[in-house]
Amino acid sequence: MDTDGTSTFLLAIIVGCEIGFWILLLAGLAARYLLRWRRTSAALLVCVPLVDLVLLIATVIDLRGGATANFTHGLAAAYIGFSVAFGHSMIRWADRRFAHRFADGPPPVKPPRYGMARARYEWREFGKAVIAWAISCGLLGAAIWLVDDAERTEALLGWIARLTVVLAIWSLWPITYMLWPAKPKDGDTRRSEEERRVSA
């Protein structure tokens, strides 16, 4: 099978899924806050996770069709994992800003910058990264089992190792904040107290 054609095909779907994610998200928020169409908004936002399903189906069809796994197959699995783990946070991030801009909602709260509040925030983000890693590696492992051909799935094993290294490096970030918590500069003490209350 033409591996270059497969790579281009899957890469185009990954890009299309990312674009589709933001189009559906922004359309859903616009329907909610600008047009006041709450049912339409709910329907559009429910469709946001379906872009991951499209990518998953396309990847499975390609591998079942005899394709040799390459970089883009691994990238598809990583994309799905991180989209599932961080997608809800991204939707909430966009929703708060849309509500503030168009519906007189409260201003978005920025992440804490100092002390153990920042460390707890970083640990929560790392927890999402662990979920993303687990989903991605689970999909990669399922693809390896599905194809059942070591030569055709060698690239997928490489992606499992790559994602594990990324997760290990990511873990250093919350550990650093926990061992050496950042301290507020002069004049930032009040802001630090507010952030601590928000993150508690």
C-alpha cells in the first residue's frame, strides 16, 4: 500500500478533526450566547467528541485494509488521547470566555501562579496528561493486537515509547513546583491569596 498516500490521508483527517472541533465548539457557543438557541447549542456541543470518533474509524479502516502503520497512525492515537483528556477543559475554557464577552458572565479566572496552589494546579494538569497517555497507549496497543503483524506495527511501539518519555518529562513540572514553590513578588500578595482561595 502507498504509505505516502496513507500518511497524507490521515494527516488531512487529523487537521480536519482539529478544525471541526473548533468549528463545532464556536458554533455551539454562538448558538447559546448570541442566538439564545439552547437546544441547538446543546446538539452542536454534543457533536464535538464525534470528531475523535471519525478519526478513530478512519485509522481502523486504514489498518484493517492492510496499511503498514507509520508516524501518522501513532499521531492519530495521540491526538485522540489528548483530545479526550483535555477536550472538556478546552470547552470549559472557551465557554467561560464566550460567556464573559457576550453574556455578562464573570471574568475568567486565571490559574494560580504561586505556592502550593500552583503545585496543585500543575498536578491536576499532569493527571489529565496521564489519562491522555493511557488512552493513547491503549489505542496503540489495540491497533497492534488488531493488525497482529510486528513488522507492520513497529512504528506504533515507537509511539508508546515516545509518549511515555513525554509523560515522564511532564511529571517534572509539578514536582518542581511542589519542591520549589514560586513566591509572589512585592505587591502580588493579595492576588496570591485570591488565587489560593479559587484553587482550593
